[in-house]
Amino acid sequence: SSGINAEYGADGQLEFMLHRRLLKNDAKGLGEALNETTCVRGKHWLIVSDLDWDGERTLAQEMFYRPVLGVAPGQHVLGGAPVWSFLQSPQPNLNILTLQRINNTAALVRLENTLYQGGNTSGPHLGPGSGSFGTGTGNIEVQLDRLFRGISLTAFQELALAGDRHVSRSVANYAEHTRLDAENTIVLLPFQIRTFIVTFTRL
């Protein structure tokens, strides 16, 4: 189902699938040929290290969100320019997946906890004996009223992941889903993504 993938074959070998194009249906669930003619470009990094699972995810995010170089005409001198961030208090392992303005006083915010349950392990193993999420290990507390700079939070409402309805209509037990939250503070469990509509006033 992936457009780009990699697998471990024999010892000392990695096989990369850079582009998936099928002229005939391969009978693996799609129900049609995948004749994708779009040109695929990208980078693959092979990192040989003793990084744990959390370290690998952190490094991947740093590479993905690397600064973008911009060039503009003029005589502007950028040396010593102030550094500014919309985040008031950046938190390790808190990933802002979506920040979309709806109007002048509201925005859609989607937050992700990139930590694996238990931290510093070899990766997610969600089979028998893996334990349950929400035990405190790997949880992240986020104060929504102190997350962004230059605005004052007036209200927030959690939505389903897609942002199309209230979260209470998409979870089996709403009370359990929000049991760790308190006022303007929400808790993200390991690997959890939550979506919010926040309303604010500008300072």
C-alpha cells in the first residue's frame, strides 16, 4: 500500500522500492492497476548508530522540518536579525501536525505525541504483554493557553481526528478519553494525535 518502502532482505542488503507502478491489477486489494506516472523524488538516509526508537523519530523530524533557505533581492542585512517563534514554550516530542487559520479568531490545531510508550526502547510492540497506554510513561502535558505566542486563548473544543465532528461522536468512552485533561491542559498519550479548534484574541 506504500508508494515508497524498504525491506531487509539478506544479510548486508536493503531493498528500496522507489516507485510503485503496476500495469495490471496485482490482486492485493486495490482492485485496479496502479499506473502512477508521477515522477517521484526524494532522499533516503542510511544512519548507522545506536539511536533508540525515540531518538530515530526525533532525528527524522529534525530532518523533515529542516530550515528552508530563502533568497530575496535588496540590500537587507540579515546579520543579527532577531529569532522569533510562534511557539511560546516548545516541548520535546510534541509535534504540531496542523496549524490552519479558520478566521481571524479561530484556528485548527492538530497535536501529536511522538514518544513511544515507555520511552527509549527498540520501538512499538503492541502485541500481548506490551502494556496499556495512559499509564503516565511517555505522556505529554500541553497547556493550550501557553502554547502560542502573541495570542490569548479564549476557548477550545476537541474534534475527531479528521476535524469534521466533535470528538465525543468518534470515541467509545468520552470520559475515559479526557480523564487526564484539566481546564486548559490536555494530555497526549504515546503516539496519540488530537485535533482542536481554538479561539483566541490577539495581544
